[in-house]
Amino acid sequence: MNKVRGPIVPMLTPFDDDNSIDENTLRRFTDWLISREVSALFPIGGSGERVALTKEEKRLIMKIVIEQADKRIPVWPGVGGSDLEETIELAQYAISLGADGVVVVIPKEIEPSQEDMFNYYKKIDENIDIPIYIYEPGGYEPYSITPELFKRLAELPHIAGIKDSSSNMNKITRMVMETQGSKVQVIQGNEVLYLVSLPLGIVGVIGGGCNIYPSLLRRLLKAYEAQDLESARNFQWGIIRSWDILAKSWPLTGKILLSIVGIPFRHICRVKSKRLENNDIEMLKILIKEIG
């Protein structure tokens, strides 16, 4: 399996005034991201408020995004359900739509032992035939995938990689060590650590800011590969400063900023978001000018 390079977008989910999925904005957002040359689309992740979506809404979102992308770019829907049966059902539905891969998070309803987690992914692997990317959100202990477990999982036929948002560079480095030369890919799940991940051979990144400034991440990768470390460092610092602003009330800040640039996101989130003050909105306007 070829490594996916650069920004992979954990897509924000737009809601209509009645709190339903805003299909028109989701289609427009899909086109907008593709026009910015992102590497892949990952709807129904943490930034997409997956914990607040029904199974039917997850099916609708993946249908809209896969249909709108129309094979112009890989789409990996998040298919993690509340249990194994629901996860397999959503994964098989994604396959029927033409998904290029699926992203699977461990549900907290199972026992957090390494053996139980291995068996969970093994059963999914046995029931679908497209690439599976493991999803570990930040702060996910005791459900964290250890380097030793990831090495075992890498031997399953359809496991293609892991998005690790732990920010634990010791753990992430050991994952790369344990699977060097294998088919799997370790993807950095915290964009503020992208530059320090590149020397390890980690070339893919999934982070909330990929919704907003994928060009910064692509330029960082290009500068690093050209051995222009000063430029790469400056791009990373710009990403850190930008995320500091967005993190004040993510994903609301992302929706506000996208609405400023013309993608008609309503300022509606289902997950709890901190109320923004007027000076926060002004900071977002300044941010969009700085990153273009």
C-alpha cells in the first residue's frame, strides 16, 4: 500500500438550522477541499462530531461525500460504531458506496485489554476487503494502541495504518520502529507535531486545521523534502499559532472561519463548544488574512 502524503482532512460536519445534516454545504465543502489539493477526505471523525451523529446520519454523510468526491480523491469514512456489529455494517455500507478505505476507532463498550482490541480489529478485517485505518484519539487511555499491538495488527491483511493523536512521540516512534518495511503507515494525528514526525518517515497528517489551511501543511512537507529546514520550521510555527486560535472552541471556530471565506457553514455544533467573544471572532478574521 502506498503511503498517503500530506494533509488528510477530518471533515467538519455542517448542520442546518433545524440541526439536520446540511447536504448542500457538505457537497460544496467537499469540492472546496478537493480544489485545495488535500490528499484524502476523512468524514465522520472527531472534528466531524462523530459522537453526536446517529447511524443513519453517518450513512448519509458518507454517501454525500463519496458521491461528491466522485473518485477525484480518496475518501475514508469513519465507521466506528457502538459495537462490532454496527461497525461492520457501516464499513460494508461504505464499501458499497465505493469508499477507498475506512477509519475505525475502538468503542469504549469493549474491554480495554490488548487482546480484546486485537480481536476487535481482526473480526473487522475478516469481514471487509478495503484498507482499514485504526483511529486513536488523543487521551484515549486505556484504549491506547501500544507499539507491540500495532505490530500484531499490521500483519492483518487489510490494516493499512493508524492515525495516532496521542501526541506521545516516544510511542509513535516505536510504532514506526516496530513496523518498518511493512505495508502499514503511521499518520500523525496532531498537526503541531508534523515537522518533528517527518524524519521518522511519517508523511501523512490528520488534524483539525487540515479543514482550514491544508496549503500550509503541504508547503511544510515540500520545504522539508527540499531540505529547506528554515522554511519548514516557519511553516510549522505558523500552524501552531493558527491552531492556538482555532483550539479556543473547536469545531465551532472552524465553522465560523469557513463561513467567513464563503463556505456557508452555520455556527451550529452538537458537541459542546465554548462561547466566543467578539475579540475571538476578530482573531479568526486576522487568521484567515494571514493564511490566505
